[in-house]
Amino acid sequence: MPLRFATTDIHLPGQKDGEPDVVIRAGEPILPGFGAVGRDPDLHHNPDTFDITRTTKAHMAFGHGPHYCLGAALGRMEAAVALPALFDRFPTAQLAVPRAELTPLPSFIAHGLSTLPVHLTLPVT
């Protein structure tokens, strides 16, 4: 687990009316909630919904600061090449099962699916 430790006291206000404030004391362990990244309703309208048109594009997919992924540029380049190639080759790609049958990956670190069955059919020429 990527456990971190508070270097100073961290004061967190109560999240709901009537909830007490929380103080994480210097030296106490902190376990980041990776599943919560990008799901702040104060920053994103319907944060649990995939919305490719969302105007706020901030994310932490490649980390931040000293933990920023060294391979981020390569990952972006691979996606820029691979995804258009996939959709050009299989323009009618579609789910092979109803969306309700997709199973989330059982993880609190990453969001994803256990499997993503798709029908890939070559276009008729």
C-alpha cells in the first residue's frame, strides 16, 4: 500500500452539517483514497458519470509532483495512435453484453472493469 505520513497537523472540516472537524496529527499514517480522485461533486457535475464533454479535464491519472509518472508522455502517445487505429479498423465496435452486465473491478485503488467484451466486426468493403 502506498502509505504516507502527515508531516504537519492537517485540519479537515466536517463534510456535512453537524459533523465534527477531523485533525490528522503529524506522524499519523494516511492511506489515500485513490477511488475518490476526480469524484468531488464541488468540482464535477455528476462526478460518477463518464462524460467525454466535461469541461473540467483535471485528473490524476499519471500522478502528481515528485510521483508523476515518467511514462506519461509515452502513454498519451500510445493512446493517440492506438485508439484512432482501433476505431478506424472497427468503426462498428460495440459492447458484446448489455451494459448492466459489466462487472466493476474489485479494487479500491483503480476504477475499471473485470472484462470488457466487445464485438469487433470488419467493415464490409
